[in-house]
Amino acid sequence: MLARNDIGALSNQPVYWHIETFPDEGSALMAKDAAGTVVSDFGKVWLFTIAGKAWHAKGGTHVATIGPLPVDKADAFTAEYVHSFFTPGTTAPIHKHSGPEGFYAIEGDTCLEMPGGAHTGYGQGNTAVMNGGEPMLLMAIGTTPRKAFALVLHDSTLPATTRVSTWKPAGLCAAKLAGN
């Protein structure tokens, strides 16, 4: 895990994951609010913020707005951020989340297999939002390593991630890897 932020209650409006970069940690910290998280990773300073669609950081460079994030009602939420570096063919263990998961790829190709099928994203800046509760397999596909961030936004009283042993993927991502 890269960072965790207990952000409290969310508004009744749709929420999004905003990603910004800053030239240094000090300027990112000045732009951060209670729903923001500053991290240094992949050679940059990043500000991750959970907010409404119209939110913008003061300063910095806008990178992506991901969402809306399909959250259920809860008294308080936690944002957990993960970074990953996967070579093609590498997978995360089969798991599920108690809330939605958002993805942002700095580079590389992604395949997410779930019981209903597979979602793929190609190249720099590809994004995805997955509902919580369903098992999934994440695999790097393509020919270059996948560098990415993920957000799990969940009810603070529940675990963010649970390993799953009762579902087996159909091999949809493995087939996409073989097709490259």
C-alpha cells in the first residue's frame, strides 16, 4: 500500500478520484484538503483527491479525473492507494474489494477479469472503475511493464481487500496476453 486516508463522510453528490502532479511536496501539501493525499512515487509528487467532478487543485498539473465512483452509503470512508509495477503476464492474487476500485496507468496495458467478462486498458493514461464486491484478477498484458496506481474507496468499517478462493477466472486475460 502506498497511502491510506480516512476521509470521513462523502457528499450525496457523485464522487471522483482527481490526480494532479506538483513540482514539490510543499506545493502539493498547500493544495491538499482533508480528502487529499500527497505521495511521492514514480519520480513525481502526486496529489490524489476524492471530490465532486468540478473540484480542481490550486496549482499543479491536472493528470486525470476518474469516476464517478459507485459508492454505497456509509458514515465514513477510507481511501487506500496502491502502486504497482507488473511485467507482462504478472497477476495480482484473486481478490475482491468492499468498495469501488479506480485505476490509472502511467504506462503499460491492463486486463481485469471478473465473473462478467474482462476489461482492458491500453497505454499511458488508461483508466477504469470497477464496482466493489466482485472477485477479480488483474494482469499486465502487452509488451511493456505496467506502472499504475489504484484506489479502493471503502466503508471505513470494512476491510478494503479480501482474497478469494471460490472463483476461478476463465482465462480471458491470459488469452489477451497470448494475443499480443
